[in-house]
Amino acid sequence: MVQVSKSLMKKCTFSCKSMEVNLRLDEIRPYLSTNEYKRVISIKSKNLALQKAHAYYLIKKLIDNDAKDISVEYLQNGKPYIKNKDIDISISHKEDIVYVGIAQNPYRVGVDIEPLNQTIDINILKNHYLNTEEINLLKIYSFKYNLSIESVFIIFWSIKESFFKCLGYDIKPKEICIKDISDDGKVILSFSQRINELMKILNLEFVEIDYNKKYVYARTLMKKVNTKTSCL
């Protein structure tokens, strides 16, 4: 299964893509930089190592089908970036699938993928991660979209995860509030004063989701204010 979302913004492109983890490491190895390969083989979990390798591979396919010289590196806060490229990237991987996003300067992207049918204790989690208004929405969306309360919570969590990954800020889930999700997956949010302050140099372009019976995909796009657009 592959899902693609592309928004052509005048001359610049934002893209997200998912991919099943179905290649062997030796098949991906030619596309990995030395640093990427060392990082992958240092991971003790074989499944996690393959997820990471697939994410690097997919990032390169999105940027340039022959982009073998591109290397994914990490900032101290854990955010991935591409050396010597004016491109923002985001990576998420769970179980047998990876989900990545790229955005050309001045845009920033955050993506998240979550298994939709996780076993969670909603009574414990909801008060830690959701505002009162969002807790009230759980039953409404559960009925409207024929989903379990737990699945709706996971959708809400994935939205918040993608938002804070895009913002480049530690996750403070109660500092944004999900106000509405349209039938086509567009998300309306409200922000705390702290988040409003952080976003003075960023304009929120959109937050949106889609999901199937197995996964929810969330993506957030922001644009830096007063930055000249530079396209590759």
C-alpha cells in the first residue's frame, strides 16, 4: 500500500508518502550514506532497523529518484534534516509501514503515523493528553465515523504529534486543541498563548489526516514568515 499527498504551491512542492517495510537491508544499502548505514546496523531491533532504512530510502525517492548522495542527519533535539539541502523533512514509522514528508524552504512539515487499533487505557490517557473540549468530542466523532473511542483518541494524538514535529517544539499536547475535523480530513485547531508566541515566525498552512482500517496518517504544513521562497 502506498499513499501519496501532494500540494503544488505555485513553484514549490510539499509531498508525503507511505511505504510498506518489504525490502531487505541489502536491497536498500546502495541508497544509504555511510552515516545512515552505520546508524541502521547499530539498532538492536531488526524491525526498527528496517523501518529506519526504509524511511531514508523513501525520503531520497521523494527528493530525487537517484539521490544516493543525500544523507539524513539529526539535530540534537532529534529532528531529522538533509545535509546541504534547503528542504525540511519529517519521518514516522510504525510496525510494517513508514511515512515521510518533505517540504521545500520556506515550508516546514511534520508527519505522524499510528496504528489505529492499538490497545490503550483511554481513561488514563485522555486526561493527560486532551483538553476538556476534546474529551467531549471523542464520543461525537466515534459515532459520526463509526470508530471506537480509542481509535478517535489515536487520531487526535497523531494530529498533535505531527503538529509539534512541524513546529520543532517539545510535545505539549494540551497546548493545542482540536476544534473540528471535516469529512475530508481537514483539521481546525486553537492554540495556547505559548504556542501563539512560538508561531509568530510561522504561518499554519494546514493540518490534515486520512486513515484506513489499520493506520491513521497525520500531516502538518507551516510556512516561515518573511522568508524568500527558494526552489530547487
